[in-house]
Amino acid sequence: MTPNPYAPPKSEVADIVRGEGAPSLWNANAAAGWSLLFSPAFGAFVHMKNWQALGEPTKATAAKTWGISSLVALGVVSTAAALLPDSKAIDGLSRIAMLALLLSWYYSSGRPQAALIKERFGDKYPRRGWAKPLLLAVAALVCFIAVMVTVGLAFETLTDEG
């Protein structure tokens, strides 16, 4: 029997039998754990790279959207906290907002990827190293803190002069 020349191409990844020929992936649960420290943006971008390796461009795009949205939310919340008058209510609201973002990302996007990898490959897949993404995350965190300190100092200077 000859294969149908008009059939859509098969994904090499989707046809893999459990544990055989798996692509190199980062542990999806570990990425979610690191998101507690580095924000959901970190986990979303790691998951985006996993989706790309799994041959799922639509899910990779959704993960990228989560990552960008998380960065925007983090910037808005942090800028608002830096520019608004000191208030425990604002501090509490910003923490609740970021926790809600983290939980929303995890249950809608992060957890499904971990379940899919476990179902498809079990624990038998090549693991990617964490050195590069964690170093990039630390560098991004240092840059973010520097920008927030600069914004805070600039705002304080402007309010002292006015």
C-alpha cells in the first residue's frame, strides 16, 4: 500500500511513541517553580521554547503572548507602585494582581504542558540545562531593578523640585 501523496505531512514529534525520540525539553514543572521567583514571563518563555520543540506553533504563540502580557503587567504594576504615594493598600493590590497572573498562567497554560509531556514521554526525555535561562532571568531581574530605581529616583527628583 502506497502512502497518500495528498495527505498532510505528519509531525515527527506527534508520532513519537512514549519515551522514544523525544526532543530536548526543559522540565515544565520546574519552569513553573522558577516563575515564583522570576514572574510568569519566565515560565511562559521557557514553555514557548518547549512548544516549539514539540512542534506546536499555535501553543508556542499562546505562550509567547502570556510572556509578553506578563512583562507588560509587571511593568504597569511596578511603575504604578513606584509613582503612587506610599500605601500598604497599593502594595497589597500589586502583590495580589501578580499572584493572580501567576495562577492564571499556571492553570491555563503551564500545567497543561507539564501534563502533555508526562503523558507523551513520561520521565524519559532529554533534559535541557537551566544555566542559560536562569542567567538570562537574573540579568533581566537586575536590569528591571535598575530601571525601577531610576524611575523612582527621577520621580522623587521631579516632585522635590515642583
